[in-house]
Amino acid sequence: MSKDGIKLKINKKRYGLIILVLSLVLVLSIGFFSVIGTANIRPLDVLRIVLSKMPIINKHIEIEDLPDSYEAIIWTIRLPRVLLGVLVGASLSMAGAAFQGLFKNPMADPYVIGISSGAAFGATIAIVFGINISILNISSISIFAFIGALAAVFLVVNMARFNHKIPTTTLLLSGIATGQFLTAIMSLFMVMNSKDLAKIVYWTMGTLAGKGWKPLVSISIPSIISMVLMNFFVKDLNILLTGEESAQSLGVDVERVKTYILILGTFMVSMSVSISGIIGFVGLIIPHMVRLVLGADHKILLPASALVGGIFMISADLVARTVISPMELPVGIITALFGGPFFLYLLRASRKQA
């Protein structure tokens, strides 16, 4: 057997172990963060309540001795909130990792390049004009969020493109300008539609509070399918790291692959924004940190970013709902407090390398 073959087998074993460990940490985090809250409920009681809702197993689990309020707190409030945090964090992080690989730019985050603002703008349009349609159980807000995000990303990319390249500076400036422009229009909607003010402000701050199971179920299937499909492009993303001309010579249809990745990533972001609002910098911080630890191979980078992103999001949400308890902060504030300085660090590092 060749040395390369041995190395490949070792890498596969290592990658599998990393994903297994991160998956276990994520499961433990879900259980841990479902226990923590203002109401003091024992971990064993939390487990009993969850198991009592599982098919087949529920016949053998008795929870009659527990107060009804415990079941409402765990099953109706905490668990769907934690699971939604996992889904949002995973979606934003995987999309961020894919965009960073696609643009070969560690600052290509869905928030920074205007995709999140585009999704929030589309959702605002649906709210203000009372559009109420549904396609494949996807709400009108999610549909318009996707349309807004897609329009924003193609606008930013085409504005930033120069001589078939996308320089870092122009990408950032185009994204920031587009995001600010869309935010200004949303502010105008706030002034003109005071009755929708609270809903629109909700999109601009980002929160996981008060969602329940319905929105989680509505975006879970399309989001998970998008993440699975994104993993089919790991080989193409790795080849694109060598440069577009080199990738073209190796048989990659560069423009088609870029379009597919942009659409999938934008769809993931828009599904998250349509439910949670704008939560910035998750797609910037997590992929960069995972890349520093595990390397740039997208075969491990994409799934690892999704898992770490889920852990990070529910951790940030825990801080948001406990740091000034009994009041809550929007989780978007917490991620911005982490992400803002991190973005400045990356910007400074890129200037030193220039």
C-alpha cells in the first residue's frame, strides 16, 4: 500500500473521530442548556419529560408526579429554543465556511457581505405588505427572506468583481454598503408602519426566544437538506482553493459550482434569518477557528463548522438569557460582542499580509 493510501486512511479515521467527539459534545450541550434556566428543574426530571414525548419509550415513562409547569417549560420553551439555536448556528457556520472557501477570503461572512441584511429585508417586505403564501410548508416570510438574500449576494458579488477576481477590500465594502442600504430601507419601513415596528426591530436584533416547535419544524427539513447537499461540493471547494484557472483545468465547472454554492449557502442563511432575525458574525468566527485547528480541507471543515456553530450558538443564547436574568438580551448582541473585535483582528491581520 502506498504512503498516500495509508495517510488517507489515517485522515479518514481522524476525521471520523473528530466528528464523533463534536457530535457527542453537541448532544451533551443540548441536554445541559435545556436544564439551565430561571426555573430550577433537576436534570433527571428534564430527561423524564423528554423521554415521555418519545414514541414507544413514552409508554414506560411516568411524569404524573411532576408539576405541569415543568413540562411546559422544558418541552414548550427550552428544548425547541435550544434545538433552534443548534440549527441556526449550524446553518450560519456552514454557509460561512463555504463562502470563505468560495471567495478564498476569511472575512466572507453572511452578515458582513450583506446576505443576512438581504434576508431580513425580504422578510420585512412580507411582514409589511401582509403577504401570506406557503410553498412546501415554507412560509411567505422564509420565501421572501430567501429572495432578498439571493438578490443581495448576487448584487454584492457583481459589484465587487473586478477583472474576473473578487478583491477582499471591494467585497467587504460592497457587502457593508449593501447591508447599510437595506438596513436604511428597513428603518424607513419602521417609521412608516408603526404597527409592524416591533416585528421589524425583531429582525434587526436577532433572538431565539418565544419560537416554539412550529417555526423549528418548518425550517428544519429544508435547512438540513441544504447542509447535506453542500457537503457534495467539498471536493470542488478544495480544488477552488488552488485558483479558478487551475480548477477549470482540472475539470471543475467553476461558474456552475459557484452558483450552486451561493444558492445553497444563501438558502441556509435565509431560513435562519426568517425565524431568528439577523444574528451576525457566527459565520465569520466559527469557520475561521475550526480552520485554524483542523485545517482547510472542506471535507472536515464543513461538518465540523456546523457542529461547533451549533454549540457556539446555544452557548451564546445561554448568556443572552441568563446574564441579566430575569430579563433577556437578544442573542445577536452577544454574537456581535464576540464577532466585532474578531472581525477587526482579521482585518488587521489581512493588512499585515498585504
